[in-house]
Amino acid sequence: MYWRRAALVGTRLVRVRSSSAGRLEGPGGISGSGMGNSTSSSLGNAATAPVNQIQETISNNCVVIFSKTSCSYCTMAKKLFHDMNVNYKVVELDMLEYGSQFQDALHKMTGERTVPRIFVNGTFIGGATDTHRLHKEGKLLPLVHQCHLKKSKREEL
Ligand SMILES: N[C@@H](CCC(=O)N[C@@H](CS)C(=O)NCC(=O)O)C(=O)O
Ligand code: FES
């Protein structure tokens, strides 16, 4: 069920200053991405601190890549998930007005300010190199599947 999306998702960028209501703008906005599964609430709320918005984004999406459009490490990371047919959310920090505040928050949360910063199943797994290593060791897909299972169980309730 995920492959259909992956084709769409891999190429889309986070939109900034989208005009539609409920989308994020302004301070703290991680804007609506190309993905279908980001919905909620604190996104779009200018009063919410970047750390909280990041927290919410990573709990609502099994795979989140904080990226920059100009960064080829980021492109490689996106390609890795795309090639595994895994749906992911990408937040392009260089397209966000307050992207550098998000980078500061990511620094606080992960110990590094570099991109990409990649989260799977709500947990920081590393940058591009770490993620490729996990994949090579056969550990990446199980993490993603764990998240999908958790989600589908929740939806059954
Ligand atoms: N080994 C790290 C390298 C990350 C890295 O050096 N990223 C550079 C861009 S390729 C960076 O974030 N520079 C600072 C910035 O763009 O703010 C990884 O694989 O993610
Ligand atoms: S590869 Fe150069 S900015 Fe990431």
C-alpha cells in the first residue's frame, strides 16, 4: 500500500506560505508537505515552539527527513526511502522562513545542526551516512515496518 505514494512523495517539496487555511505559515511553521499523513493541529500555530512542532511532526509520520533542497546528501537520503517504496515526509528547511530556528531546535534535539536529520518511528536515526549504514545492516526497513504496524493497530481500535 505504500508504493503508490512513494512515487508521488519523493519529488515533492514542503510548501511555504501556502494560502490555504490551516496550513502553516509564519514563525514556527513546518508547512504542509507533499505527504498525505500530516494533519494536525500545532502545525500552523505560530505560538508553538519549533521543538514541539518537530515533535508533533515526527510522531505523526513514520519517516521524516529534515532536508535542504540544495543538499545532495539529502537527495540521497530521499532516494534511499523512495527506492525502498517507503512513504516519507520531507521538511525542506531552506524553504521555510524560520528554517534556521528549526535547525537550532534539531541541534538541541539531536546534537547536530547538519542536514539531513532523519527520524523513523519517532526516533532520531542519524544523518545520511548513518541511515545508509542502517539500511546496509538490514535494520532500516524493520524500523519502518514497526511503525506501520503500530499505526495500523492504532487504526483498528
Ligand atoms: N555525515 C553527515 C554529514 C552532514 C553534513 O555535513 N551536512 C552538511 C550539508 S551536506 C550541513 O548540514 N551543513 C550545515 C548546514 O547546511 O546548515 C550526514 O551524513 O548527514
Ligand atoms: S551535500 Fe552539500 S549541502 Fe549537503
